[in-house]
Amino acid sequence: MTTMTAETTDGRLRRGETTRRTVLKRAVDIASIQGLEGLSIGKLAGDLEISKSGLFALFGAKEELQLATIRAARRIYADAVVAPAMAAPAGLERLWAMTEAWLVYSQTRVFPGGCFFAKATHDYAARPGKVRDSLAAANLEWMELVEKTVVEARELGHLAANTDARQLAFELNAFYEGANLISLLRDDDTSAYDLARRSVQTRLEALATSGSPRPWE
Amino acid sequence: MTTMTAETTDGRLRRGETTRRTVLKRAVDIASIQGLEGLSIGKLAGDLEISKSGLFALFGAKEELQLATIRAARRIYADAVVAPAMAAPAGLERLWAMTEAWLVYSQTRVFPGGCFFAKATHDYAARPGKVRDSLAAANLEWMELVEKTVVEARELGHLAANTDARQLAFELNAFYEGANLISLLRDDDTSAYDLARRSVQTRLEALATSGSPRPWE
């Protein structure tokens, strides 16, 4: 009896986890196009043919669903962008791998609406609340990672000793987001990614020390 | 009788125009925070104590209101950003005046939610329709103006003859938008604008010919 109950509970938990993943997979895609505001538990339930009460049980109110969607998007971003960058050796190789991973992540539409975070963050930047706080925290964590990657390159002697890490991180990220937006606005224009690549290369070339690796060549 | 009718019609047209301006002033502010999706004729009518039927008569459906709001935002942007840039002499002075005007436009919150276009364009970039087309056209016109301003500086000999105008325009605009977003996300952090100023200066210094004006000094 005890065993059966445990099995039943396990089964229910597993099914709950599967449903949760299915819902969040759909939610990140919708949010990348329509925005987090466009998420609706009722509409998701209809789309996925899941009971509305079941979804409420899994996510609670809309804001909880939005926050869970941001967490799911962070996991996807970590796999698509952060992991390939971290797999490269620290220094200019890693900075360039990060650049490539970001641009490919946007260009291949890992999220159908382009970068999930560019979209969601612009959407909520001026609207105080938990959603904005969650997106601001994700943005800060990302910018700190870019900055840390620049610092590593400087400490390895790949970049000039007077390289301002916060400044360069700001510039690289601005190029990434600039390319993402232009690519979404101008249909069939993939040249935005080439623009960003050249911009990053120009800045890295200007700061690279002689003899440091030049992975873009 | 003819004269009276003409006066009445004139008076009605004037009142209609005044109402229209009042509504659009409010609509651009709301849209810069909540997004164009958040505009509602019913809510605007309530906020401004104007009859809903009167607003429908002036704007028609929601999409018409959204398009009129974009046009109103373009006029405000033209006054805040384009006019001060065009008032400066062509060349590096104008490029720098454009940079200053853009950053001040964002920092002083001409629109309460920061740059109207950064917000609205991210919001609609992946959603086909007239609203997206209108925002894409505004973006293209702006980017062409930045590029033209770079070309002028090159033709005046202020920038190196091999300066890639499209590339530099992409970079300047990416710095502007990057500063706008960071400033919205990190409360009380005005240093984003200093980051952008330094980035623009670094790029212009790298491409400026000797003896050309250096308005940033």
C-alpha cells in the first residue's frame, strides 16, 4: 500500500514535470514573439489541450507563469550562448566564441522572435515589479559574465593592460543586440550579423596585444 | 448663413485637432511604458474624460490609434534628436551633436519609458503587420540619417576616406540603444550614458583625420 502510494505520487510528479516542460517550451516561444504580457494560462491550456485547472495548479497566477518562463529562457540561453563560450579557452578565444555563439543564437532563432531577453527586457524595463526585477537580474548577470570574460583576456595579456572591461563589455553587448534587432526588422537581411562581427573584431583588434591569439582570422 | 456654417465647421475642426493632440500626447507616454499593445481607446477616453465615441470618430480602430501614436512619437523624436543634430555644422560636429542629442533625449526621459522606438520596435519586430511596418520604416529612415551624417563627415575629410558609413552608423546607434536600456534597468545609474559617450568618442577618434574638429574635447 505504501509502495503503491509512493509509485502513484512519483507518477503524478513525473507527469507534472513533463507537462511543466511542455508548457514552458511553448511559453518561451510565444513570449519571444508576443511578449510576456501575451502569455495566458487559458490560451496555453487551449493550445496544448491541457486542462486550465491543471495549469493553474502547476503555475498559479499569470505572474508566476511569467517568472517560470523567464527561468526557462535563461536555461535555453545558458545552453545556446554561455556553454559554447565557456568551452573555449579563456582569453580572446573565449571572447570570440561568446560573440559567435550569441550571433548564431540570434540568427538561428533559438527563440522564434529573436533574442528572448532583448524583447522581454525592453518590454518590462519601465514597468516596476517582479518580472522587471527578474529580467534586470538576468541582464546584470549576463553583463557581469561578459565583463569577467574581458578581465580574463586582459589578465592573460591578450588585451592591453589598460582595457576598461566594463566599457568593452558594454560595446560587445550593444553590437549583439543591434544585430538582433536589425535582423528582425529587415527581412532576409543576414548582413546585420556580419556588421556585428566586424564591429567586435575592430574593437578587439584595437585592444589586442601583439602575439595574442586572433581567433577571427 | 454660409459664413456661420464655415465658422462652426472651423470650430469643430479646431476642437477635433486639439482633442487629437491631447490624446496622442497621452498615448505616446503610455505606449513608451506599457507598449503600443497597452493602448486602449476605452481607457484613454476614461483617463482624459472624453467620450469613447468621440475618440472612435477621431481614430477609428485600435490599429489606427497605434499608427497615429507612432507618427506623433516621430514628430517628438524629430524635435528632440534630429533638429539639434541638423543645427550643428555638417561633419564631426554634427555627428557629435547627434550623439549628445540622442543621449540627452533618452536620459531626460522625453518619453517617460525611455526611447519610444527602442521599446516599440522590440515589441513588434517579430509581429507582421502595419504597426511593425511603420516602426521598421521609422528605424530605416533614422539609420539612413545617421549613415548620411557619417558620409558628410567623410566627404568633408573629417573622417578617414575608407570609413565604412553603414558600419559606423550601426555602431553609434548600438551604443545609444545600449545606454538607454541599461539606464532603464539599473535605477539611478546614469553612468550608462557616459559609457556610450566614451564608446562613440573612441570610434570617432579612431577614424578622425588629423586636424579635423574634435567637438568632444
